[in-house]
Amino acid sequence: MGFSRAELESFRDHVVPDLVGPGLALLFVGINPGLWTAATQTHFAHPGNRFYPALRMAGILDRDLDRTVGMTDEDRRYLVGRGIGITNLVPRATARADELTAEELRDGRQRLLDLITEHRPRVVAIAGVTAYRIAFGQPKARLGVQAAPLAGAELWIVPNPSGLNAHATVASLADDYAAAARAAGVIT
């Protein structure tokens, strides 16, 4: 499946629903949906995004998901059944995260806190240290487990899986995601 630039642009500002369910153990938090994600209604769906390959390599998933064409209901049930949820700091789709304002990121903080309070995951893993720094007013935050919990959940800052993040590889993302998943009890 492919999209023309015009088709993708038609999904600007669309919202992708949170993927959460009962037994939530590990909540991954993206910055905001990309246009491909909005078009497929599947988080981290862009073909160049390394999120699902990293989850597979980490052992968090035991099968491949073809997210580029959109997840099936079975795929969604599979993730929820494994105790995994996915949301975003900012719900509106853009072509790039740098199109968001600092105010939108700060507003996303309260939205996230409300979601965590409602669903009570053991671990929250925010994928993007720069967005976290802005949203939570923590300019010196670093990757890894954070000293203070977030609304009662253990907080991890993990690298963004976007293909635009040249500092990360699928293998390094897998290591970081596996650490958060072990803390959540999703893998041993």
C-alpha cells in the first residue's frame, strides 16, 4: 500500500485513537501521529519507522505485524492481550513532529496524565526525549528510567523510533524497549 503526497496531506490534523485495554502493563507514548499513521489508523505505521521491528527483536512481540497497511482488529487484540498500549502526547497528525508547538506538547502532558490515571499501566515509555523535556519542563532529562514516577507509573524515556532519528538502530531501540518491557513484566 502506498499513498501519494496529496493523499497523505488529506490526513493532516486527523486523530488516531489510543490503543489501550484491560491489563495494561506497558504504555508506549509517541510524540504525535504522522500522516501515514493517520491514513492507516495504526500507530508508528510509516514504513521507515522502526518501532515494530524493534519490538519484535526485543521479544516483546513474537510475530511480525504489517502495520504499513493498517493493523487488523486481531493485531490490536494481540497487542492489548500482551499488556501493551500506545498513545501520543499530541493527538493530531502532522508530517513531522517539529510542526508541533511547545504549547501543544505541554497540553499533551495533562492528556497523558489523565490516560495514565485511568488505565494504570505499570510502566510508561515516552519515545522522544526532546518532546518529553518540553512537555514536562525537564530540560535536562535523559534517556532511561526516571527517578520520579508519572501518575504512579514507572517512567522511562526511550529513543524515538522514527527513521529521522539517526542515532538509533533497530538493535539499539530493541535494547531500550526491552528494558522498559522487563520493568513492566511484559517480558522476562
